[in-house]
Amino acid sequence: MEYGKNDKRISFMDTDKRAAELLIRLKNDGLTKTKFFRAILTGYLERNQDIISFLDSYKENAGSQSKNKTRKIKNIEKNEKDQKNKFGLNDGDIQDIFDLLEKEHPDL
């Protein structure tokens, strides 16, 4: 089994009313639940600023994360971005480096 290639189910519970409202909205937008949640997940993982901004606002209103912790996370993400820019690396370059290492040293 190769990591990152296996399907995993991600699910959660919500009310029947919200589930019905979601299906109606998705139908109007021409989306399936799968496409919708994959799009949101991709945006979140790739740190899409619209999604991150929405979640920051949500966390602040819900009181689920302190402003201090939010500030620390933003600083960490900024430092990560600065380091990638400093060395001219993007996600594809980083993956290529790991692929080369794997090819050179398959026993690792």
C-alpha cells in the first residue's frame, strides 16, 4: 500500500434540515457533495486565503482559538512561505526532491 494513494472516508453528522438545505444549494450550483467537499478541503490544505479568512473569522466568533494562537500560526505560515521563496522551492520541487531521493535510495 502506497501512502497517499488509498481512499479514506471522511464523514460527520449534522441535522436532517441542514443536510436537505445543502443538497438543494449544491443542486442549484451544479455540484455534488463529493465535489463540494473536495474543493473546500483542497482550498483549506492549499491555504486558499478566502477559505482561511472565513475560518479565522469563524474561529474568532466561536471562541475556538485565542487571538494569540491565531497570530502564532500566521507567523509560522509566513515564515514557511518566506523560506520556500528564499530557496525558490514550490510544492512540486519539494516532491521532485523526495522522488529523486527515493529513486537513489529505495531502501530508505
